[in-house]
Amino acid sequence: MIVKLGDTNPLTYKVKLVSEESRAQGTSVKSDELYREWDRVLRKYGNVFDELQSRLSK
């Protein structure tokens, strides 16, 4: 998840969820060069934007 400041007045943020995969078993999370973008989002992250909006709008 990448979070960037969008603007300061009004305060807004930009959130981007990036999925990557490595086909090699046991790939270290530090081996960035072995990962490639994957156009899917795991189901457990499917509601992350709804959750962020809910928590941040309070």
C-alpha cells in the first residue's frame, strides 16, 4: 500500500494498493527484482479502501 499526501487544504491523501508476485518459491521480500506486478488483489485486502474511508471520515 502506497500512501501519499494529496493536498494540505483540505487535507487529502492518495492511496494505491499494488499487488506483486514472484513465481519462485521462497523468494525473499527483499528481492524486489524477482517480483512483477500482478493485476489482482487478494480477497483479504478487498475491503481495505472501504475500511480506510470509514475510519478516516470520522
